[in-house]
Amino acid sequence: MFTYKLNDDIHLSLPRPEIDAPSLFRVIDESRNELIPWLPWVLKIKSIEDERKSLVRNLRNLSASNSVNFVIWYKDLIAGSVSIKIREPNN
């Protein structure tokens, strides 16, 4: 698993759909009301399987060089995720 250590408490990793989906779904579900105004895609994540499919899609986007998504870990627990979209420069 690729990880990038930010400090003693926080590191990032590439998502592992089968392993990370349950914890990420829990984080989303517990904060759903706070996330929806900022992240409308949260409405589409209604189950662990929805989150697993989303993580698989994210890894495909990485392969296509469209975006990179990381799982955020805080003190060895999943705290959330972050996405970086890759865009072609304007010519």
C-alpha cells in the first residue's frame, strides 16, 4: 500500500476498495448532514457497496491520469479522503 506520512499522526494512502470502504462509509454516514451542502455526491453513497464502487472508480481515474484520491488517516484510523483533479493546462 502506498502511503505518504505528513507527520506523526497523519498519513495518506491510496484507497483499497475492499478494505477501506466500510470505514469510509461510516465516516460519510456519521457526517452526512454536514457534508451534503459541500459535497453533493454524498447523496449517492447509500451503502458500503456504493462506497466500494466509488473507490474503484477513483482508482480507474488515477490510471487514466484524471485525478488522484487519497484516504486520510489520523492516528491509524480513517478520518476521510481527499481528491486532486488533474486538468490539462490551457493552451
